[in-house]
Amino acid sequence: MELGISTFGEVQPDGVAGKAVNAHQRIQELLEEVKLADEVGLDVFAFGEHHRPDFVISAPEILMAAAAAITKNIRLSSSVTVLSSADPVRVFQNFATVDLISSGRAEIIAGRGSFIESFPLFGYDLGDYDTLFTEKLELLMRINEQEVVSWKGKHRMEISGKGVYPRPLQSAIPIWLGVGGTPASAVRAGKLNLPMVIAILGSPPRQFLSFVELYRESARKAGHDVSKLQLGISSQFYVAEDSGQAANNFYPSYEALMNRVGKDRGWSPMNRNQFEFLRNDGPLIVGNVQQAIDKIMGQYELFHNTRFLAQLVTGFTEHKDVLKAIELYGTQVAPVIRKELAIKKESVL
């Protein structure tokens, strides 16, 4: 199982047209985080795309390119690329460029996006939410497979025998689908034989078992080798040497995020009791090293996933504490998980 990190790059909005001091500082911190994640041996670092004042990452590929220049081994991904409101040709070109800079470490996690700010921003109709994604995913996959592309769809001009350049160093850029629990998304990923990442944020992980089974069954019915499917699980994460310290460091950032987003979506306000329930009995992985190991392994026992992405929530957490969490994840959590998985594999053989 690959162990990695995903981030949305929370930032305190500057509220200015220029001299964005907070945004500048947050970008520098993100680069420190990915550099450290590489140094402590984590496998993946993923940058999430948003178009809001409270998240600094609107162009994941640019952050990935900067990260490629200061890292050696870690794979670099988006999480997610909001494909519905993007041009698949340009998406491919940007990620292919990152792949060349990183010597073949680029990936795309494509999704429809749980936030909708990008649609009016780039001139798309929310009424086309589903058809835009279906069409653009088809085109992106075609470009990834073929140097010269002919293609015709509904939402953009056709392409007639045009080459798309540059090509990546990898034979093809890995394309994952990022999903939140919609059954149709699991069916799509399975039929297309694409790796899938599930964001498990508010509901008990066990509730997603049928969703994973639907993904694998859809792949099987489409004639694909289910044993080769890749499945990722993403959950919000923070680890410290002491469990209470972890909760106290993480909660202010988590409360602010959930209440900020919840205000737009009509959720009940987050409180400390709900938070404690979610970290003890729900999907939140917030605690000491052993608690993090137990929860990640518990997810593995449920899903047999091939990747885990720890979603950092860092709005009010001091940067030194975020770096410490990454260090503990890479040096104390990851080695134990890898050892336990190796033992399980040997016992099967």
C-alpha cells in the first residue's frame, strides 16, 4: 500500500489585489511539506484544486512542477483536477510537462469537484455537470493513449488529426478518478478500469464497503482483471506524539474548515463532542502514532486498498506542528504499516 499526503492548501485570505503575503507564505510552506514528505520516504503528495479565497491551490500542476524540482522520489499528483471545467488538452500538456520535470513521477486524480466555483469562473453551465465530466474524461484518456488525436464531442470544437505535445516520460500518465460516494462514479471507474480514490470524511468507513464492491464488480463485468485494480482511500489526518496534543492541535483548523464549508451547505455547526466521536468511531485519523497505525490498518482490512492519502487540514495549526506530523507519519507510522503488510503478504504466499 502506498502511503501519501493530500492537501488543499488552506490559507487565511489576504483580501487584496496584490501583495498577497499570506498566500506567498502558504506556498512556501507547501513546498517545505512536500520536500519533507519526500525525505521521510512517503510515496505520494497530492495538491487539491479549488477556486476559493480560503484555499491557495488553484493550479496544482504549477505546485507539482515546483515540488518536482526539490524532490527525488515521491510521486506528485492532483487531488483533484476539476476536469469538468478544464480543457483536457491543456490538462494533459501541463501534467506531461510535470512528468518530464520530475523524471516520470506525475499523476492525475480527476474528479467532478465537490465545489462549484470553477464552473461560472470558466464559463460552464452547471446544468452540464455530468455530461461535461464524461466527455472530458473520454478526451483526456484518448490523448493519454494516442499522440495524434481525432475526437468530436458536444462541449468543445472537434479535434481532427492533431498531435498533443509534449508527451510524458512515462508511457502514459496514471489517471485516477477521485469520488465521494456516488454509485455511478464507482461504476464508471470500474468499467473504464481506472484507479479510484474515495474521500471518506464524515461517514463511518464501513458504509463505503458496498461502494467498493460495486467498483470491483463493475470492472469484473467489463472484463477487467479485478486483482490489478488500484484503490485509494483518503481521510483527514493529523498525528502527534500524544493523542490529546494531536486533538488539540488539529481541532481549531478542523472546526473552522467544517463550519466554513458547512455554512454554504446547510450543515449543523461542528462542536468538540462531534469531533471526538469522529476521531474515535468515525473516519478521522487524529491521534498518536499507534492510533494512526490502527486506523489506517483498519481501513485496509475493510477495503484492501492499495493507497492511503492522509488529508492534511492546516488552517490554524502551526507550521512546525504540521511538519512534525509529516515526520512522524513517514518515520514512525509508515514503517510499521509496511512491515505489517509485508507479513500479511508472506502469510498468504
